[in-house]
Amino acid sequence: MTADRPAPPAAWRWAVLVAASVAMFGNYYAYDAVAPVADLLQRSLGFSDTQIGTLNAIYSLPNVVMVLIGGIIIDRFGTRTSTLVFTLICLVGAMVTAASGSFPVMAAGRLIFGLGAESMIVAVTVILGQWFVGKQLGFAFGLNLSIARAGSYAADMSPTFFSSAYESGWQTPLWVAAGFMLIGVVGAAVYYVLEGAAARRFDLRQAAKTDRVVWRDIWQFDRSYWYIVGLCVTFYAVIFPFRSTFAILYFQHAHSLSLQDAGAMNAWVFFAAIFATPAFGFLADRVGQRAALMAVGTLLLAAVFPILALTSVNLWVSTVLIGTAFSLVPAVLWPAVPYVVPAGKLGTAYGLMTMVQNIAMMLVNVGAGALNDLSGASDVNPQGYQPMLWLFFVLSLFGFVFAALLRKRETGPAGHGVETITARTA
């Protein structure tokens, strides 16, 4: 029967993209809500750097298993229901986080939030891979990340945007984050309605194609896939522990910035990504060379930390470098997966990738916080942040190694088109 129906028009695809991206906006805002209140948590509740790092690390804990299970659930039951359910779990977690100043309760809220958040991101990633493969996939991923990172930008700018909330203490800003997560639920609900209506009107075989999941298939994924996983893990184990956990605190203590100025400095990374990410995605659609672009991005990221550790160069230099890397690498990394993994196993592939990424993020968040505590990092001892910066530098170099290995394989006879396929040739 579906053979007599037309494929979904372009306008429908872009409507799906916008709805899913609004859900991601709420997700990213709620995740990044911890960093702006870190100093308030220390002053008002006596939290240590290790505890603050744990609030983001524990987010990753359930995803050691959950994102793989979530990816398999998505492959088996579809993105429509999965996305809505995972987004509702995020809302519950954001509300619990804001409900109490008790560290165990707040940590439980972050754990619940993480339980839904990463699986929701996997679901949205699969949505884009299914609806846009061969149709401006890189640009679609980039635009999705732009809207999502507008949430991160808003969270970092929240001390300025919602200054009255911060004047009342640490709790109100976290309730603001829960409010933005509610907006994310609305976006997921709109996507639920859009895909349901599309299923009745259009041929969704391309968008809905899934295969039966066989566990041993995980170990049969191509080597190129594992190089992408390695790059993903090392890149995000630097980006999120630094920018989303410790950067604002570091800027306050090591560079004597106010909370508002530190938040704004951090926010410019996300603000730049709002515009640059889709541009880099469009570039990859046009020229390919995805592994080469990822290699450039990881080198730019690696350059940030010696600059911060060894020089007194204006912070705008490191901000521009990390902003470029944060725009470039994700714009080509996530869209590369559909080229090396069968369409019906995208949920499992993205879930496995995100699972390993979250293990690394969890360990690095706690490890960086512990390094700061062991080194006595504070506003009176800014040199105590040096070990953390060198940790991030080494991890960034490993990311470059994985990008180089991916390029070597993809330019050889075993390549899948990661470097060669463009929107004009797909």
C-alpha cells in the first residue's frame, strides 16, 4: 500500500527537524545549567569541585548501559514513541535536580536526567539519519546542533538573561532549566504528531526502515566505525568536562572574571557554534573529506590547553579555537556514521557510540575535579588548575590520532565514502 503514496516532501522533513531540535534545545539547556551555578553551590551549600564534577559525571553513569539499550529500543520500536518518553524522563530529572539542596537528591536528579537525555539524543540523531540520508545530511545535523547549542548558549548566558533568578540563590536558576526542559517536551510531542501524520499520508519506508538487532552484529561493525567512536569519546571527554563543568569556575578563579563575564566568555563557544556548525555541515556535504576536517578540529582543540596553561594571551584566542573545534568536529562526526553502518542498525550504532562516550565523560569529569582538589585549585591558587588543563591536552591529541587513522582507512580500498561521498554524488 505504501508504494502508492508519495515520499514525504522537503517541507515535512524540515518540520520534523525543527521539532526534534526544539526538544534538543531544552535538553542542552538543562545539561549546561550546572556550570553557571557552580560557584553558588560552593558558597551556599559548600560543594567541592569533586561534587560539582560528580553532578555532571553521574549524568553519564546510567548511559554506560542505557544508551545502548535505548538505541536497541529505538531500532525495535521506532523513534516516535522513544523520543517522547526519553524527553519526559529528562523533565523529571531536571525537576528533581532543582527540588533540593541536598547533594544526594541533586545527584539523583542528574542521574534521572541522564537516563533520558543521552537516549533522547540518540533518538534525534537516528531521526536525522533516517529522514535526511543522501539529502543534505550534514547540513541537517549542523542545523540540529545549532538549535540545540542555542540551549547551551542560553544556559551560559542565564546569569545575564535571568539575573534576578541568580540573585535569589542557586535554586531558581535550576527551576528555569526545568522550564526549558518542559519546552523540550513540547518539541518532542510535536514530532510525535508530525511523524504519526506522515505515516498515514506518505511512504516512510526510508525513514522508518529498521532491522532485527543481533547482538553479535555489534562486534562486526567496520573498523572505520570504531575509529569514529574513538574520536567521539576523546573529543567529548574534553569538550563537556571543560566547557560544561569547569570552564566558568576556571575563568572566575584563574582569570578573575565575574560570574556574568565568565558565563559570557563560555557562551561565545556555543554562540559561534549556532552559526558555524551548519556551515561546516554544508561544507562536508559539498566536498566530503570528513576525516580530514575532524583531524583539523581536534588539532585546534589540542592547541587550546597549552595556550591557557603557558601563556597570558587574551582569552578570546582560546575561545575562538575551541569554538571552531566545537563547531567543526560534531558537524562531520555524527553524519559520518550512516556511511559506515547499515541503516537499520543506526540506533544500536549511535547508542554504543554514546555509551562509550559517557563512560569517558563520567571518568574525566570526576578525574578533573579530583585533580583540582588535589592541586588545591581555587581563586587564591589558580595554578592548581594546570593538571586539569594538561589532561585535556593529552586527550585532544588522542582524538587527532583516531581522525588520522580514519582518514587513512577511508582513503584506501576499504573506504566507505566518508571522504568522497557528497550531497551531489549520494
